[in-house]
Amino acid sequence: QVRLVESGGGLVRPGGSLRLSCAAFGSIRGSNITNWYRQAPGKQRELVAIISSGGSAKYAESVKGRFTISRDSAKNTVYLQMNSLKLEDTAVYYCNLQAGGQDDYWGQGTQVTVSS
């Protein structure tokens, strides 16, 4: 069993930056990918960024060039650096780990609010 703990959310002004962290506790088997999703009030959950255990990353068009996903394998932690934040980035951000072809874990979510 793996537990994911997210941190780093908060209130920031438009144009500001935040760094989210997703720390994994437990034994992760096999190859894996970590996803950051977000869900704004009244909207469907949206995939924001993906990083593989090998470090390959992909982004949603809405965040490309502004967000960077990275990982520190020694710390079992994945980060989401968010720059040039916009009002529409306001959402609860969730970390999701998929491992070993069948394991699927979610964090509790962290609130990001972009407001002037």
C-alpha cells in the first residue's frame, strides 16, 4: 500500500508561483507514472501533467510553458512548479500514482487559489 501526501498549495496573486509536492510513502512496485490532476468547482477533473519513472514529462496545453513537473526519486517525491499563475488555475490539485500496471493511488488534494 502506498500513501500520497500533497503539500504546497495556497493563495497567490495572478502571475505568482507555487510549488506543489507529492510525497509517496510505502513500497512502489515496478515502473510507474505520477499524474497531477486538478478540479475546479463545477468542472470535471483535468489532467495537468504526467511524469514517468524514467523522467519523461507531458503537459496539458493550458499549462504548457508555465508548469514544470519533476521528480526526486531518492525522496519518492514529485513536484509541480507552477509559474505565471492565472485565475483559471484555481482548483484542488491531486496527485495520482499508477504503478505496476494495476496499482492506482490518490492523494488528498491541495487547494490552489489564484486571486487578486
